[in-house]
Amino acid sequence: MSRVSHAIDRIEVTFDDEKLVANAGLLLVATLALRLDLEAVVNRLVRLNGRVGGSRPGRKVLTLVHAIVAGGSHIDHADVLRCGGTEKVLAFRVMAPSTLGTFLRSFSFGHVRQLEAVVGEALRRAWSMGAGPGRGRLVIDVDSTICEVTGKKKQGAAFGYTKKLGYHPILATRADTGEVVHARMRKGSANTARGTKRFVEEIVARVRRAGATGEIVMRFDSGYWSNDTIAVLGRLGVRYTMAVRANNKGPSAAIAAIDEDSWVDIDYTPDGQAQVAECVYKKRRLVVRRTRLTDTRQAKLWPDWRHFAFLTDLDDDAAIVDGFHRQHAVVELSIRDLKEGAGMEHVPSGNFDANSAWLQCAVLAHNLIRWTATIGGPSPIEELTVARTVRTRLIAIPGRLVNLAGTMTLRGPLGWPWEPWFHRRLDRLRALQPLTG
């Protein structure tokens, strides 16, 4: 046995430090939540009076949200907030997991909508502090995902088009920051486009209330292709790019009629070729990208052009609009982050409405992580807003609360690589003007 392993074997372990803080960086998130006055917002908007477990919803929602920020994906992971001195860096009373489970099960369809309103109000408050787009262009990506589950006791879970058992929430994310501006849980068997028109109307109303006064552009994949949705976008004054299924009879005929001289080469992968052109389909602008492989061996397997098309009312050159629409893929990064980094990798309850409420808590956690790292004047290093990165660098810091000459001090490990970033973020969050009411 080596000397190193021998030394490791001689280490004794005890869990008895009442001043140790498991995730000292929760101080940052708690500071922002306090500036946003989130507990009061929840207490005002979520009215569960008379329902078992429904009292004091603010502290319960904040317990769930901060547990998710710390990496929790199950209700009982909230116990991480109750160990050592962790609760002392939070601005609310931490609730027990058993209480939180009862609380989530007290939600009905209407109460979930009240919690959605909390997310919208949090967005408005954060944007009023400088996190919003203001009069600039706001690009929103609409998409859905599958939250896979196991077992047969998850109410509303079903096999959808992916052949996986789960739920099928619809999400709207802000392209430049990854914030989730709106989300709604749906049953696993829900059609991709189900409820899109109403969802779009709610998105626009929400971001306008939050302070977005500039142009709004929404991007959709072909699962949301609908003339009715396009009509709603037009009525609301929202620009769009919406993919269509190029192999459908109507679009395929329009694509086939494009003159060969109209195709323009665009940058593509080293082993492929891509061109764009445009035409009119049902009085709307249809931009088409076609691609094929240039490697002679692979080209023998796929010799023909493959076509990808989308409808749009944007006025830019076809190649520019095509590049803009392809950036819709960034929504997958936000969805992955919501699932892996903000509690949606596991849908914890057997009750559908409880899981819907959990989704809204996950969205709040997801957005708080981003605002914690960016609000108040970001610099290049603070643009790293992937939840796992922020959690590793700013949240999951071991610390100890001590009294130094009458001042409560949170002591972190010597040589923490991101100590300057932490101090910079804490200073900026504390400088924010608190909101009340």
C-alpha cells in the first residue's frame, strides 16, 4: 500500500460542524431573491387558502427554488439547505421536504397558473433592474421537450412521438441569455403544437409587461407550422421564422419551381455544400436551404439535395435570414440546462399539477442562476451562464460562518479560483435597489 493511500485510510470523518455552509454561494442567489422580494410576490399571487399544506407559499417556493439551484432534483434534496449553517445565508425559513411534498400536491390547475404569474413578475422585476432587452430586439425560441420518467404512477405521463414515457412541456426561451420566459407542463401524449396560439399570446403579453418595447421575433421548428399561429403573430405585431415540412406536397411543389440560377452558395461544413434560395408559398416568403455531401464516397449513399424550408416575414437577404433561423438550435442548450442544471431531469411527484408547479420552480431557479451571474453589468467572464458552470464556480463553495470582531463572516477555502468573480457578483447584487410590493 502506498504512503498516500495509507494516509487517506487514516482520515476520520465526522459530521458535527454546525457553522459549516454546504453551498456558500447560495448567498448570491438569496441576495438577488431578496432584492426581487420574491417571497412577498409568491405570497401575494399564489392563493392556496384552505388547502392542506397551502399556507405561507412564499417560503416553500423559495425552499424548492434554492434546493434546485444547489443541484436538487428530488423533493427530499431540500434537506441540503437545512444542514450546518446553510440556512443562515438564506433570507427565508427553510421548510422540510415532507411539508414541501404536501405543498406541491395542494396545487390545482388554477393555482399553477398563479405560480406562472410569479415567474412573469420575477421576469418583470429582473428586467427592470437591467437584465431586460429594453428597446432592443428580443428573439424568442419556442420549442418543447420530453421529460422522461419511469414507472406507471406518474399522472399524465404517456408515450409520445419519441416512444419515451414522460411529459411534454412547451417552453419559450430568450435566445441571447437562455432565460426561460414562459413554460407550461403538458401531458406526454400532447401534440407538439397543442396550445401554441394561446402560449404565444401569453409570451407577448408577458414580455411587454416586463418592459420589452422593441421588435420581437419568434422562431419555431416545423412541429409548430400553423396558419392560425402565423395569423396570431401578425395580429400581435411579432416577426417570425417558422420551419415547414419541405416534403409536404405544397412546399415541395413550390421548392421544385425555384429556378436553378436562383440558388446561392453559403458557408457550410467542410464535407458538405449548401445553397439558399427563396420563393413565395401561399403569399408568404419561403426561404429554402438545400444541402448535400461533397465527399465522393459518402455522396454515393446520399447523392440528392436535401431541402429545409421556413416561412418568414423578415426582410433581410435570404442567406442572412437562413443563418438567423438556424440559430434556433440554441434553444436546445437552454432546454438541456433546464433539465440537467435546474431540476427537470427528474419530475418528482405522481401528481400532474404538483409536477406542473415543480416546473415553474425549476424555471425560477433556472432564471435566478442566470441573473445571479449577469445582472448588474456583465463582463465577458460573467457571460458563462450555463447552470453547471455557475454552480461549480459560484454556488457549490464550502464555507464557514464565523463571528470576527462582531461581524458575521462567511469564510471560503483559501485559493478558490473564482474568488474575484464571487466578490464582484456579490457587490453588484447588493448594489441593486430592492423592490417591494
